[in-house]
Amino acid sequence: MMRSHWLAGFGILFSSLAVMVAFLGNTGGTGFDGFNRMTASLLNINLLLIPLLSLLIGSLFLSGEKEDRGLTLLLTYPISPWAVIFGKYAGLFAAVWSVLTFGYGTALLVIFFVGGGVSVSLLILFYVYSILLAAIFLSLAMMIGIMAKTRFQALGISLIVWAFLVLFYEFIIMGLSMFMMKQWLLPMLTVSIFLNPVELIRVQSILSLDGASVFGPRLYDLTIWQMD
């Protein structure tokens, strides 16, 4: 996996986007300006690319080994199947972690040498959230890879899962909220956040950056509900 040209290409793309976002934002502050200039863009990049990378790498790698009979041969050895799956997960996580570390590390180095005004603590916070997001979606990818019979089937399921959780989920929740009674709206939104790791990371990032005021009173009400 570490020798994959596709993985290396994603690392270059991710690091380039991180550097561009940092320069265009040119600020690491919180509040309306700081959030919209850099953190919102970097957050969207993470929520779009990292789940897609994790799902494709994990599902295609495991389903490919099943299709090539390599996994079947490995399971004939005197070792627990759970140990094999955990080892595969650890190896895939190390590959994704290296890409994320390369991307954020490159951005920090470039910003340091050119003197960009970006908060290092802000990038570290997003780095931690990126690793957590990758770990969650790699778990989903392992499940897809185990269930899928071929690489093509794993690719299709991964794209469907990614599109549903990243693109369509929030629109479905918004549509359902139009038919909910007012007293059930906030509980429904809270449950929907915990059912989707993308939304959970999104909301947690906004709260960590004190950006709730940017999105109006509804998000403020949601944070009050969660704290209560």
C-alpha cells in the first residue's frame, strides 16, 4: 500500500490543498472571519477527501486479497482471523496516517519558511480530527471489504456509503426536519449527528473553534441541548 502511486498522488493533492487553504486564509483566528477564511475550507477538504480515501483504500485492498485468494491462504495459518483483520487494519491505518502526516507536515514547513500567519495549534487540531475520521471510515471500509465478493462490488458499495454519509445525509435530515414537530426538532438533530461520523466531526470541530455563532441561533440552541 505504501508503494501505491495512487496513495502518493493523494498525499501530494492533500498537502497542496492544505498549503493553498492556509495561504488564502492567512489567519488562524476564530470568529466569523477566521472561521470562513481558513477553517471552513480546511474542514470541508477533510470531510470530503479523507472518508473517500479511507473507504477506497480499505475496501479495495481487503476485497482484492479475497478475490486473489491471498486472504484465504493467510487464514489457513495457525493464527486467529481477528488477528489477521486487526493486522490488516493497522497496516492500512499506518498508510493513511502517513499520507495525512505528510500533508500537514508539508503545509507547516512551507508556511514556516515563507512566514505565513497561520496558527500551528489550529492545524494540529485538524490533524487530530483527520486521524480520527480516517480511523472511523477505515473500520467501515474493512466491513465493506469483508462483505464484498469482488473489487468492483467493493468500489460500488464504498462510493454509495461515501455519497450517502458525506453528500446526501444532511439533505435527508433537513427534509425530515420540515415534517417534525418543533419540540422534537433538536432531539432529532442531536441523534442524527451521532449517527453520522462526518457530522459528528463537523460539529465537534465547529464547537472546538468557537465557531457556533457563525451558523446562527439554531446551532447555538443545539449546543445548549447537548450540554443539558
